[in-house]
Amino acid sequence: AVVSTQSTGEEYPGGFSGAPLTISQRAELYPALVALHHSKANRAAGPGSYKYVVTGEGEERGEVMVTVSKDGTCAVSLDGQTVTVTPQGGIHEPLQKFTLDGGREVTLQQLEFNGVTHSIRYRCCRKDFTIVTPLQQRFMDAMPEKPVVDTSNLLLSPMPGSVSMISVEEGDEVLEGTEVAVIVAMKMNNSLKAPKSGKIKKIWASVGDVVDGDQKILEFH
């Protein structure tokens, strides 16, 4: 077993995602989450049936049907099973509670929502889900994936601005946290520190240069 002496926040800076959902957990979380999404993203929608596609990292994609009756009752169908989902509070409350089929209770915490992606905490684990219509999902699937660029050996400008100082030269050895450059933005000096210890391989910017956000400043070996 691997034992760590770091705190939970240090060991899992992005939150602890836990294991993939079990079949029973999926059967309770997806209907509750999609009912919440429908209430938030389609507040003006009237009675009818609405299809959604749920995608979560490490989770099986699910196609979900939400049927809203005239009295506001919400029935959610997933994997051939239909449950009635009843919210227990307002849609903007951070802690969301739902009752499924009048019995089972589901609780989740809302962390972030941008209209498409929900970041939640469920059973003490942080999970991110994208919920879109089938048409939106087809467009998303057709989009080329953005290539992943390794920037671990680069110091990038955190914002647009001008380079007012570079305190190292190519070949210098620096320690992590050492100030190596200063960017002036909005009349404020922003100190750029070495993200790692090592030797400077190349200096990409010069004093006086106007740089964009994420533009290369230094490169390490």
C-alpha cells in the first residue's frame, strides 16, 4: 500500500473523485442530477419530454429522458427504468436533496454550474458531469480534440503585459520559487517565479516586450 503524509487537500488538490459509480449509485444520481439540470437550464420549458446525454469522466455515458407533467411532476428514464424525482428545496441551494419514487433520498452538493457542466460532491467525492441535448452531444463529438501541450518546462506569462525585468541568463541554475522575471500589467508589477529548480535553457522574451497571456517567457532543461 502507498502511504502519504500529505493532507487531503495536498494529495488531491482537485478534489477526491473516488471510484466509478456503482450501478445503484448511477441509478440514483443520474436521475436526480438531470432533473436538477432541467430545472436550471430549461426553467421556461413547459410540460413535455426532453432528452439529455450525461457524460462524466470515468463514467459510462447515459441517455436520459425527462418527462414533465402538467402538475410539475418529473419522471426520469434511464437504462430502461423510470423514477419519479421530487426536489426537496430550491434549485439554487448549495445542498440539493431529492426523493426518488417517494422513498429513496439522494443528496448532492452543488459546487459549480456553467450551463452545461455540473461540478458536484456526491458521497464525499467530487465529480464533474456534462449534460447536453443529443444534438449538442453530436456536435461536441464531431469537434476535434485540442492537442495537449506539455508546458512543464516553460514559464508562461500569467496575463497580458510588458516585460520589465528578466533576472536570469541562459545557462543559469535557479531554485524553485526564485524570482526570474517581472511583468507589468495595469500599472502593477507581477513577479514571476521559477516553477521548478533547474537550468535555464532558453529565454524567449526580452525586457520591453509586450506579451500575451500564456506566452513563453523562459524554458528550463
